[in-house]
Amino acid sequence: MNVPLFLARRIRLQGEMSVVLGTVGVALAVVIMILSITIVVGFKQGIRDKVLGYEPAVSVTPVVNYDFEGNQLPSISNQADLQLVKSTAGKYSPTLSLYQPGVLKTPDNFLGLNFRAYSQEHDWTFISSSLTQGEMPATDAENWLLLSEASARTLELKAGDKVDACFFNGESIRVRRLTIAGVFNTHFGDYDQSACFVPLSMLRKVSGLDEGAGNRIELSGIPFDSIDAVAERVSQDLYEAYIQGRTQGRLLTVTTALETGALYFNWLSLLDTNVVVILVLMGAVAVFTLVSCLFILILERVRTIGILRAMGATSSQVRAVFVYLTLRIVVVGLIVGDALGLGLAAAQYLWEIIPLDPESYYLTAVPIAFPWLTLGLLNLGVLVVGAAVLLLPASAASRVSPSTAIRYE
């Protein structure tokens, strides 16, 4: 039988102000820590999804070569390259894409954009879920255009309008009349203001490329934590293929979304420091509250300590009684804090109660994510740290002599 645990469970704590303050202190610290973790993880996931919506997790592009006269030599991804990347990418299916700068021109205005075109296997979920006008065009449709809301506002256009797209191919200019099939708004300003989407067949023609050609191969759907590993494997395999002469003499280079979106990912990494600071501060508050609560409990039960020592209780047993007693407060505070913290986070997740300015934060509401493993470790950490810091003040109770404790007023 665990005597200290039995005694700690029998001591009545209800109604004592020190217990109430200790429980509230722990609960508030846990609530703030839970909200900090869920909000920061949610924000990182939200921004990460937007970057990966625009940027492929891994992209393969040919290194551009020039002759002595400065003319660009043919260095275009074709079906042979596509099959080569497919053989090295494992379970991730590559898709062909073509990026080409151009200009949209109206009678009163013009705007330079990066025109993007993809093969039919491309996943359009990110853009289709962000449409504010019109609809996604059919895959076999011609001369359609998906334009961002920011660009449409600048050019004073809307879904269904027609606009001229100008492309520069050497010294010639090729013009196509495009119909705006849809207008999207991902609330990701830097990308929204620079990108638009057109059919791959049309962009090939104005770029002077053959059927089945593009200028990059993309691998999407790769888990974020696996991007570097997949990119390294693909890069090594492609370099070996270049050495063996299987790339038609062209060196294919591999880039990742971590590189093209480095500005955003570096910014997000700074949020981890903020979370650590918050966790340390809230942990310090909880520790201070628990230590204060334990000292008050000891002072209020000095006679109980004397009786226990007089009955033969050892110093370690008396110390254990007060550690268990305070851990009761920690457990109740954890339960209350978890209920409030997860409840508030769930409410924000379901109903988006607190909005955000998307122009500043790229998101329309405070984002929430539930990293259950991290939250579980947080609860375990609070218990372990609480038990560890209580050993020192609890030892003060074990040093009280029976005669002094029984005469204590």
C-alpha cells in the first residue's frame, strides 16, 4: 500500500483559496500554451499549403545553355525527360508544365504576368477552391484564362470578359484573344499579383514548342517533411542519367518549394521561437503558482505534519504526501485547462470566430490545427516539471520536528 498517496487522497482540499488559485493558475497557463501551439501550427500549415498550392514540392528544369552568339539552345523538358523523372520519383507522379512571361492588354491598361500551363494530370484543387467568379474550364477547352482577383481589379475585368495576351518570342510578338473563365483569390498577394493560368496547348504554340514539350516537370503531393529526401534522390538519379548520356546531353536541375518559397518558410520558422518563449513564460507562471500553493498548504498543515512524524512517518513519506497533494491540483488544472483550451480552439476551427486581414496575414481567420502528439507531450511535460519542482519545497515539510509542529499556532 502506498501510504503517502493514501494520505494525500484523504486530505480535504475543497474550498481553500490557495487550492483555487493554484488550480486557476495551472489551468490558465495550460490554456495559453494550448492556444499558442494550435494557432502557430495552424498558421504554419495554412501558409505552407498556400506556398505548395503555387509552387510544386519538387520541380525538374533543364539548365539553360547559350551559344556564342547569345542564342538560347534547345533545353526543353519532353516526354523522354518525363519518363526519366517518373522512373526516379517512385510513387509520386510527375506532370509537365510550362511557364512563360507575357502581358495582358486592355484598351486602357496592361499588366505583365507569369503565364502558367499544366498537363491534364495537374491537381487544380487549390485554385478551384479559391474561385470567386466563373468556373473551372474544361480540360480540352481552348483560349481560356484563369485570372486572380487582384489582376482582374487592376485591368477592370471580370469572368466572361475577353482580353488580349501578348507573348514575346524572339523579335516577334504573338497575340491571343483569351476569355476569362474564372477569377480566383487565394489571399496570397505576392503570387496572386504575378500568376495566371492558361491552356498548355495554346502556350506551347505561342512559345514555339512542339507537342508534348514544356519547360519543367513537377512533383506534387509529397509530404512536407519528405520534400528534401525526395529531391535529393531525384537529383542524384538524374545526375547519374546525365553522366550515362540518357538526358540527350542536357543537365537537369532539381529545385524544391523550400527554395522557391524560402522567404515564407524562413518567416514561419521564426514563429517557433515565439512559441518557445510563451511556453517558458507560462511554465514559469505555473511553477511559481504551484510552489506558492505548496508552501501555503504546508503552513496550514504544520500540526498534521507533526502528528505524522510522531506516528513514525519518515521524512520521505511526509515529502511524498505534499507532492501528491499538489499534484492533485496540477491534474485538476490540466483537466480544466485542456477542456477550456481545446474547446476554444475547436470553436475557432469550426466557426472562425476571430477573423484576420488577409492582406496582412494571407488568411481570412485565425487558423487552428491540432498536433495531438505535441499536445500530449505538453500535458506530460507539465506533470513531470510540476512533480520535479515540488520536491524542493516539499522537503521543507519533512524537516519540521514533531514537537515544534504540534505546538505550532
